[in-house]
Amino acid sequence: MPIDIPMDNWPGSVKTVTLGATSDQGGTRSSTVTIGGDQSLPFMHFEKPTANRPVIAMEIAPARPAEWSPVLLETWSEVVDDPGAWANACEEAGADLIVLQFGLKGAGDEPIAADLATSAVKTVLGATGLPLVVLGPGQAEIDNAILVPIADETKGERLVLGLCEDGNYRTIVASAMANDHLVLGRTPMDVNLAKQLNILMTDMGLPLDRIVMDPTTGALGYGIEYGYSVMERLRLAALQGDAMTQLPMMVNPGFETWKTKESKVGEGVPEAWGEWTERGVNWETLTAVSLIEAGANVVVLRHPDSLKRVRAAIDDLMAFETV
Amino acid sequence: MTDYLVRFDSHPEPIEVQTGALLVEAARRGGVEIRQPCGGQGRCGRCAVLIESGQVRRRSVLRLSKADLEAGYALACQTVVEGDVAVVVPPAEQIQRRLTTDHVAPEAVVPEGYDPARVQTVRRILLELSAPSMDDQTDDWGRLCTALRRATGVTRLDTTLEQIRRLGPVLRASEWRIAVTIDTGRDPNGAAHLIRVEPATVAEGAPLCGLAIDVGTTTVTVWLIDLLTGRVQFQAGEYNGQISRGEDVISRIIYGSKNDGGEELRGLVLETINTLVDSACSRTGIDATAIAKATVSGNSTMMHLLLGIPPESIRLEPFITPINHMPPLRASDVGITMNADGIVDPLPGVASYVGADITAGVLSSGLRSSPETALFIDVGTNGEMVLGSSEWLVTCACSAGPAFEGAGVLHGMRADIGAIEEVWIDGRTYEPTSRVIGDVAPRGICGSGLISLVAEMFLTGILDKGGHINQTLATPRVRRGLHGAEYVLAWSKETETGDDIVITRVDIDNLLRAKAAIYAGFNVLADRVGVPLDSAERVLIGGSFGKYINVEKAVDIGLLPDMPWERFDFLGNTSVRGAYLALLDREARAEITEIASSMTYIELSADNSFYEAFTSALFLPHTDLSRFPSVAAAMT
């Protein structure tokens, strides 16, 4: 007996956003990445084909990130001392995007100087052809101090610049607009706050297709349910036609999982927790795949094995389309 | 080249202008002063003039009502001369209060046909007692009761030991001609209570007074009333002395539950009340012993703290008050400065977070007078709201904080002399113009001033929709201060205090949270009842944030729903007004009891839609701009 599968016909869809620009488009990337365009809930291929598959970004730092889990530092080995080499290694490992994350401190105790930050970005751009996301530490003064010269010096690359937050978005949005870049807006796990930040940024004249939103999430076991449901509600609102929620979402399971004790600490923990590396990679993979199911268009990861596993999961989810 | 002549009433010569000139340009040319606080953008309505004759084109009629237009009013800054025109410039004070969206709280009016002998529970009766003799051995008390019964029909009389101790000497000294003040109580068939016995000669022509008291979390208001005429003799307000022990009811309860905190809080609020009563007495020359009765309104926590009843259970699930319907109390037990044997009548509440301020407010707002659905909002530290009609009442409460009463804001103050109560900002220069209560140098900003200021800052782009001050603007008025970004409303040389009056980022956040809580409250209320918010035919606004509210500006910031302005009524302090009505009239008092018993209470903490509604309202005017079409129009 044939079964009619009930289908939703949504009036709205997620904006399509292209990251990076090739030389034809005014940048230097060897390829671009296009995300969003969703017209149904994730992987409901029978309703609407998935316009663009979720992509994986790998996070790197301008210098060895001492606070990272020893598992990660060991895995990446010496490349962590050279952002160019690190970006290159990520590209070879199969990343779609690179996220260059600046910390609160540079080499010493002071925040990184703007010129050093700019040259780190240029190093990465020179080493890889992948589109690049550049994130400040999320503290207004430092973010503005480093992102403005970076935006100026990389005009036309369609970088994604962040963090734009409720209290600090004007400077970053203005320099992104002036230099043909995109921005990442982050809000703390709340549908309304995400929407409000998008309104504030578009009020400045930034087109919606140049915004990626980070609704913030938690690791598995550390509040993922809350993050998941906020993402799901944002996506539902977008499909229902609420323009200010119709943006692709980027979340950071790498950061969220590798800061948990389970991933960060290997000694003095119960034996039942199992092998350290496997535990960390599983944690990161499961968190990332769950968030992709919730509607994430970009997941930011840290471990190359997680990259492979999440890639395989995405392949499976996409393959369903042809069944 | 001259096209047309414009004639101003105050100017002897006609002024020559070209086609397309604005009236303000003609005025400027002729030296006729027309004030334009908003910088000629047609927003403030202060440049309204009367077109006596001639052809003009009104580019914008914002802030003018249909009646205004029919009367010939036009905004000078928005009106184009298209013929020879005669114009009358009304005096500024005439303009100030006739704007369509300004809603001024009405004066307290004695209810029509007030007849103390019929409706008042407090009565003073002149009695001539028969003197005792060897043939008439009735005791003094029996003699008094008999005379009272004959004169009034009162059959039972309560008294106190002290009064009995004083009785004999007074009767004899007055030669048995006395004035007896009694309270006949809520129940006409119950016992009356003896308040005072005095010689008739003393009482004749002497005042007989009552108090209506509203104990707010932030503001305490006292009205002194002449019970014989019903007139309000004096109104006074002051910040509740408990503020320094916590800004909201929850922190007060916590403070009160520690050590002797409860007794300390009781003492503080009594001190505030009694200071106000003292000043009312001294300003009117009335002796406190002439005050026979007080009705007290206030939220449940304030009421409990005033009476020294431990309020802890109000804070803890399942949020139960020790008592909602209090019996009448003896003044000396409560501690209010008045006749020690006078009656204090605490008005009844509904629940922990919907107190007597709301039952009294519903009474005085007239919410129940019509079968049409109306919304009553009491904008206070707790925002309480009631949706209903003569048939039904549903209520809820949410914590708004003290910002609208001018507290918890750096330069906030009560709506008193020296408070900035309205602000306009020139959209090009970001220069403000303000109106100060009493027309003196400003000391601070009151609640209505804060609403007005935030609305103007928003519409002129000084604030973005998130309430952030745009620090890239070219004006010295936007700067960084101790508390982050701030806007200077008045420079030190203009103020009474000699300090700059500013509004800070923190203040704006407080105001945003306050308005979001209130807006969210009535959205959830309407949702729960299942009616659209705009089904409310009237919106009745109470609160002690000022003597008036500019509805347009309250809508601009998203405090009030975007509805036709004529649906709004600003009633001022509805709580004290309700206490006043209950003081005067036994039936009004009975109606408050009925209101308290018939209201359905929705506990928002048990409603998870509130938080969602709150965060979406935490924006200017709201995350969903389609709810505020008039604001969207004003922004373009």
C-alpha cells in the first residue's frame, strides 16, 4: 500500500551566503564556499532538496594555543607554531573553511598588536586557498583594534569577520561593508537576541546575505539541548518567513567540547571513560553531527579525525537524497 | 520676488514669502518666534499654529487630532504657504497641554453628591447626655451608648480601656454636651467603634479628617482628606524609606526575614508615612488627632511589611500571602500618626503579587464600569495589569523595577519640582529641549521624562534598536562617562545641582527591562485569555511615574501597545485614588472586596511564554516591528 508522506510547504527559506572570493571576484581564494539556501528542515530531502551541504571549518590560532587540550596539540604537532602551515594542514585534512581565532593575549600578556594580527591573516591567506573566517577574542576593544586593519588589508576577500555582538557590532559591520567582507554575529542562545542582532546589523545597511549567525551552543552533556532547540526554532522561524532569522548558522562544537574536562584531561579520570583521544574525538563528532541535524550550516572543529567522521556523517545524510 | 503675504497676529506687518515657503520660514523672516524643540521635523507638535484664513498645504499632521485640524491648526514647520495667509501663534503654555497624545492625570474630584451622613463610615455626632442624678444611676458608658443609639440607631459600640479612662472627666468637664466620633465599620449591622469623645464646644467647626495612603515599593503617597466635604486637602509623596534595603519586593522580603529586618523595614516605611502625614498636617493646620480613619493601599508585600506580618511565604513557592483581607485595625497598633483610636483599613489584595494597589486601582480606573474589554496597567516597581470588563477580570504581575519612578536611574527623581518631565531632541544637532516641572532649573529626570528621553534618543538615532548609544555621532552630548556611554541632557551650568544631568547606558538598560517586562506581561495576559491585545477598547494607565504620560512616546519605546492614541487614558496614581474612594464611601469599599474576590490571577512564573515575550520586547520598540506600525512609520 503506497504511503503518502506528509510534506510541509514552507513560505520562507534561508539566505544563500558565499564565503571567500576568487581572483575573478576580487579576492585570492582558489575556491569559494556557499552555504544556506535551505528550504526545509535539515535533510528533509523529500520536501526540498538540500541546496548546499553543511560545511566543516577547522579552527586554527595565530600562535600555539597553550590552553588547548594536549591531545590536539600533539595531533597537529609542530604546525601549531605556524598559522600558515597549520591552515595548510587543515586544507590537506579536508577542511572546507579555515577559522583563524585570535585570543585575548598575543605572545606575551598583552593583546596581539594590530600589525601582527594582520600579518598572521596574510600568512594564512597565502598558505591556503580556502575561504577564511577571522575572529577576535570577543572583547570589544581588542576585536575592533585588530579587525579594522585586517578588513582594510584584505579588501575583497569576503572574509567572515567576528565577533559582532549586541554591544559591539558597529565598527566591525562598518569595516566589513567598506571592504567587501562578511560578518559573524554571535548571541547567547536566544532566538530573540539572535534576531535583534541581525536587525541592528542590517539597519546599518549590511545586506542579509553577508551575515552568518552563531546562536552559540553547548557541548554534548553541557547544554546541547538548549542550543539545539534554539537553532531548531531559528530555522523554523526562517522557514515560516521571518526574514531576520533567515541566515545560515555557524556553531563551534570544537571549542565547546575540547574545553570540557572529559576532552581536556587525560590523567586521574575514571578508567571507564575510555581512551582519551577517542573520547575527545567522539565528543566533538557527536556534538557536531547533532548540531548539523539541528540546522547548522557550518561546524567549526579542532581534531582532524573528527573532521573525517563528521564528513562521513554528512555524506550519509546527503546520500539519503538519492534513495 | 514676492508670491504671497503671511500675516501673524503678533506682528504688525505682513511678511512676504515665495511659493513653497514654510510657515516657520515666514516667521523667521519677520522675527516672529515659534519654538521648534524637535528641530522642525514635525515630531514634537510644539509649533502648532492656527490658520485663520488662506491656502496652506500640511505636509505632515503628526500630533494633530482631527478636531485640531478642523479648528484650523497646522504645524508651522510642516506647513507650506500656498496663498495669502493669516496665522495666529498661540501662547506656548496653551500649546503645551493641548497636544493630542499628552494625557494628564485628572485632579481628584469629590464623587458627585457626596453625603457623609449617608455613605461615610466615620461620623461625628453631637450628643447632649442627661446628667446623672440620684434617680438616674446609669453609668457614664451606658449613658453615652443610650444617647448614641437614640441619635443614630447604633446599638453596639466597641471601645478601649484608655477611652473609658478618659470618659468620665470629659463628660463632666463638657457638662454632658459632647461630640462622639465613631466608625460604623464595613458591616452596617456590626458594632461601631468609638474613636473620640470630646466636648461639643471643641468639636464644633473642627475638622474631621481621613487619610488615603498608597504604600508603593518605591513611592509612598499620602492624601489628607476632609471627611465632611470629601475634599482632598493635601497630597504628598516621597520615596519609600525601605528603598535603601532593596529595590524590589523580593529583596525586601529577604531583608525582612533576617534578624530584626522585618521590624526595621516596618519602622522605615512608617517613618516615611508619618513624615508625609506630619507635613500634610502642618501645611493645612490640622491636628493629627482629627484624623479618624485611614485607608491603606499597596502591594501585598508592602502591606505585610507595614503591618509587621512576616511576608516570607510570598516569595516562596507556592507564593501564598499570610492574609489578603485584613480586618480594620486600631491606628496605634499600626503606628500611623493620627488619632490613636482611629481606624486603619487595609484594602484587600488578590494574591502575593496582586495586591490592594490593583484592587483599588481597578475600582478607581472605572475598568468595571463598561462591558467593553479594557486593559488596566499600573506602571510601578511591580507592573501589574488587569484585562477585563464589568463581566470578568484577569490579572497578572511582573517585576519592572523602579526605573519608571525615577529610582535606580543615575539622575532619576520623583515627579516633583525640578524634574525634567518631557524632552525633545533636534534630529540634526542632537540638542535637547526639555520641560521641567515648576519651570525651574532641573534637578533630575522623572519617569515620564525618562520615557520621553529614550523615545527621542531612539527616533533621532542616538540609540539603536538595541538601546545602545551611538558613540560615533558628532555631538559633545554623547560621551563616555564613569558608567560607559552616556548622553548629556543638561549641562552643569543649567542645572540646580551644578552637575551635568545625563542618562547612561545602564539607565537605558534598566528602562528597557522595565518596559519589556510590562509589555510582555500584557501580551501573556491577552494570550492566556485568548483575545488579541487590540481588542481592548480602552487602555487605562496608572502609575506614579509622573503627572502625565505622552502616549506616543510610550508607544515609541514599546512600553504601551501601538493602538489609536484616543484609547489611552492616563489616570495617575490609581491606587491612592482607589483608597480615597474607599475612604469616602462604604459601597466603594465593598466593591473593592468584591473586585478582590472576583479577579482571576495568572502566575507568570508558572508560564514559560513570559520569558520569550520578555526578550522579544527587550528591543526598541520590539523585535517584531510589525506590532508597532506607527513607530515604523515615524522611523522612516
